[in-house]
Amino acid sequence: MSDRLQPPRITRILPDSIAAEIGFEVGDRLVSINGEKPRDLIDYRFLIADEVLELVVLDKDDRLHEVEIEKDYDEDLGLEFETALFDGLIQCNNRCPFCFIDQQPPGKRESLYFKDDDYRLSFLYGSYLTLTNLSQREWDRIERLRLSPLYVSVHATNPTVRSRLLKNPRAGQILEQLAWFQARQLQIHAQVVVCPDLNDGDVLQETLQDLVQFYPGDIPTVTSVAIVPVGLTRFRPDQDELRPVTPADATGVIERVQSLQGEFLDRFGTRFAWLADEWFLIAGQDLPPASLYEDYPQLENGVGSIRSFLAEFEALSPTLPPQISPDRHLTWVVGNVVAKAFQPIQARLNQIQGLQVDLVGIASRYWGQDLTVTGLVTGQDLLETLSDRPCGEAILLPSVMLKHGETCFLDDRTVADLEQQLQVPVLICEGVSGLIRQIVGN
């Protein structure tokens, strides 16, 4: 990997920071810190913690500069970079049939086809990895830098089943790998993507009972598990053994996991294993109350995210105005799997005099899905659904539909494309507060 190491390009300098005061510029590249070339953002953060720094910087004209800095210990420099990994991604060599990367059509932007299995992205951003692609050098680095917690896609603890799911014989080592974390008092959050007839039923029960054995102790090794239904698209490979989750499947998984949650709560004081919201929506059941999610340990994995959204809106609803002027008519679009759950929010917003919010739940024809979460709705889906209906003066668009920090959908269409073809402004909403702010300006 060292042959791919490139000096990271600076893309932003925070105002009033050390870097701004010294005169760093966007486009400069950081070559070394105290003689060390950082591999990634982890190295960078570790190296800049010192009080005295000697930096080598390559400017936009390819001239080298040496910069000496004295600062407080752990004080940040105020630099942001083009990427968190300066030596390239650790590529995934598994061939999981449910991998979303392999369920996309050809011809899209190159970044959509990167299959990473990188522990650094797991540590920095909470992305999931399988542990099957780590060299001994990386295992040693995890231990030396104590990179914890990591987020691990387990799927099954049975060696034969996990190897079958990942199409990788090394996948069967998962229990030994979890014991490695336990011996070093390092922690993980786990994920199980349930594929009907493959790792549900008794296999799922065995997996959760195996994983909970790594919970007891002063420092739990496996701190939580998210159980997520497999998501399939019409672009997936033929003969992949997979089928969509049915309402009957969802009901069965809910009953089994909730029974185990009660057992775990009695034994360990935590429910430990958590069902993604989609299970309840697919089964046509009400979401659990907020109290059952404890401290929302798997919120980013869709576990309790709808309940959390509803609770946050309820907390902010007293700040809503009784009326607005001038009158506004807006269209709020979400995935159809969550539309029913958000109807109480729509009803409360429409109590504001002068405001009309239409809630539109969208299924993705692009992916070939009957039930679609909001984050998978594409620009094409929005155009097909909204082109023949009045949208009012603007469309309210959840930010989860877009690539982080950009205005691009998963099908490479952009917000600008949407606005141009629908002739309606699009307002991006970041969470509950963003939704309210776009509607009423609070």
C-alpha cells in the first residue's frame, strides 16, 4: 500500500486556525510531519498532537516549504483534506451476493463501484468491514493505535454459513477474530444482514447467542448488534440464492429477536441486539417506543432512526408558529417504506395556518423495489413520480438521498437536473431541524 501513498491535498483551511495564520492555501499538499509521512487521517491526527511540529509542504507550484510550528498539545491545525486515506482504500475481496456495490447498473461514476473493506473508515466514520481483508500489518496497527470501536459485518458466526454468505473461506474465522479483540480489550459494534433462508431462523439465533458471549466484562467486546433486512435491486447477479424479505419473514425475525432481547435484558441489563426500523415497516407493525432503544447504539444503521426523528420533531413542535404568511404549498418526498410513519408530522405541520405540506412516499422503479427507504430514492424516481403532479412552490428533499456533501443522487442525477426538469426549487433538509427551518424559517 505504501507505493500508493500520496501527500494529501488540502481542501479547506478553517478560519482563525493555526493553518490560516501561517498562510496555508487550498491545493497545498502535506508531505510529512516531524519526518513521518502520514498514511491517513488517523496518522495525521496522531502526529499533530505534539507541541512542536516540523512540516514539509508542497505548494500548488510544486515548491517544497519547511514550516515549524509551536502550539499547545492536541491543538488542531485547522486543515481538511480531499480524502481520509492518503494511500488508497483497502479493497474488498469478498463476493457477497447482497453487496450493494454489485447490485448497481454499469456506467455510473467510478466512486460508486469502489468496494472497500477498510478498518480506517470503520474507525473514523462507522462504516462496516468484514475483517477478512486485513493483513498482519493492519492487525498490528489496530492493536498499537488501539483503534476502537470498529464496526464489523458479522452476518453469521457459523463458519460454514458465513463463508457461504461472503464467498470467502477466510470468513469462517470470525469467532477467533472476536476473541482477538476481547484479549486486547478493544470493542466492536456488529451488524447482521439477514438473508431469508440463509442466515435467519436458527442460524440468526445461534449468531446472536454467540455474539452476546462477548458482551460480559468491564469492557464489553461486542457492545451492540444491528439486525438489518437484506436490500435487493433488479441489477443483482442472477442465481444469487437471495429473495426479498416478505412481511411473514419480518414478523418471524421480530418475534425471535424480541424474545432474545428479553433474555439478554434479564441476563446482562441490555437488549444488546437491535432490529432495524425496516423490519416493523415491512411487517406492518408499529415501531417500538423510544424507551426500548436504550441509548440508540445503532442509530446510524437505521435502528430507531424513525422513532428518534419523531421524538425530535415532537420536542421541537412547540416552537412551530400558529400561522405563516404568505401562504406556502410544499411537497415533502420520502421513501414509501417510511411515509406512513411520518404522517403525524405532516398532520402537525398542516395545522399551521397558511401552510400545506404534501407527503409523497416513493418506491424506486430505478432499483426495482416495491418498498424503498429514503436514502435509496434516486433522481430518476423523483422525476417519474413528481413530473405529473403539482408540487407547490418547492420540494422538500431529505439530505440522505444525496451523496454526503454533494448534490448528486445514487443514479448520478443532480438536484440541478431535478429543478430544471420539474421547474420547481428543491430545498435540502438536514434532519428535523433542517426540515422545520426550510418550512417555516425557524
